[in-house]
Amino acid sequence: VKWYEMLSSLVPNDPGVLAKLGAIHARFDDEIKALHFYQESHRVFPVNMDVISWLGAYHVKNEVYEKAVPYFDLASRVQPQEVKWGLMVASCYRRIGSYPQALQKYKEIH
């Protein structure tokens, strides 16, 4: 961790280093630091699917579905052939009680 943090201080906007630091902290169950580094990585390079997936899953896990929707929606645009992203968006809409949006998303997928 210390080597990556030192590397991050040398190249503070490297999305790969930031994502790796996020993964390391997630592995050690430090979700606050993991969230910070993944968000920074996403800010610098917003199309990294590992980062997008982790951020969306983090918000779902914490039942903050409104914050998960933009990540899964972005994932569905980055990987339009992957149905699961659209299903995740629809699921989030359903869980927040936005049934018309959820139904529309399910219809788009079908």
C-alpha cells in the first residue's frame, strides 16, 4: 500500500494507480478509503468498467440506489451488449419506488 501511495503522490492523476489503491483498500475492508480512491479514479478516467462496477455495487450494498443508477447507466452505455447493466438500472429504479422508470427500462431491455 505504501508504495502505491508514494507512486500516487508522484503521479496523482493516474487512474490505474488510483484504481489499484481502491482495490487494495477494498480487499482490506477499508471501504471509506476504497470509495475515495475509486471515485478519484473514476473522475480521471470515467470509463474503467472495474471502477464503474465497484462504485455501483458499493452504493447498492449500502442501499443508496439513487447514487448507483448513474454508474450502472454509464456501464450500460460503455458495454451496450451487456444486458446486466440495464437490468441493474431497472432494479435500482424499482427499489427506490420509481416504477414507471423501472418498467420503461425493462421494456427497453426486452
